[in-house]
Amino acid sequence: MEELKYAVVCVDDDPFILQMLGFQLSKIVDQKCTLLEYFTDPHSALSSIDNLVEEKIDIIFIIVDYQMPQMSGGQLVRAIKSKYPELKCVMLSGHANEVSVGDLIQEKLLDAFISKPWDEGTLFEAICPILDKIR
């Protein structure tokens, strides 16, 4: 078995969304060397990101929901980017649009924005260029 070298982190307060992301990501992410992690709590995700970085596991990208009760996706992206500016962040939202996350886009904190509900092709279109950089 190959050693885990990479990780993808998904954060959404809806477990169903995380389950769907897991199903879709498993189609294009090599799980022999990539850990797929899912969190409903942004604070747990931040802690896990710190642990992954400490363990020298490269985080390929992070998928973040915009609206969560504990912390907004914008706040989470800012917290991640303040510590790890090179990490790639993709935002999902059924409530926000590109205008409402415009400051994140303008500050180049987001690599992609995807509206919910999304289709698999839209997700793959957003993340495949990021995945291609490690292949």
C-alpha cells in the first residue's frame, strides 16, 4: 500500500453534502495516496489541517461551505489562508453568490466558487486543474 502523501479536506455543516462530495471525489482522487477528510465543524477542520501540515501531508485543496452556524465559510477561508496562503480553496454555497463572496475572489483567497446544487461536471471542472498539478 502506498503511503498517504496528500489530503483533501471538505467542510460543510450538512452531512448529506459531505456524503455526496465523498462519492464524487472518490471518482477522481487517488485514495491510495490521498486522504479524504470530511468535517461538519470548521474548528475541527482547522485543527486537522494543522495536524496534516505537521505530518507533512500535502493538502491538495479544501472545499468549504459558505454558510455554517459555527463560522462562516469566509471566516474559515481567511483563517486557513492566514496560516497557509498557498492552500487552494473552493467554496460551495446555496445561499451566497459570486457577488457576496466577491471580496474573497478579489483578494484571491478562492480558487473556485460553485453554487449549490451543483452537478458532478461543475465540481470536476473546478478541481481537476488543481489535481492536475500533482499528477
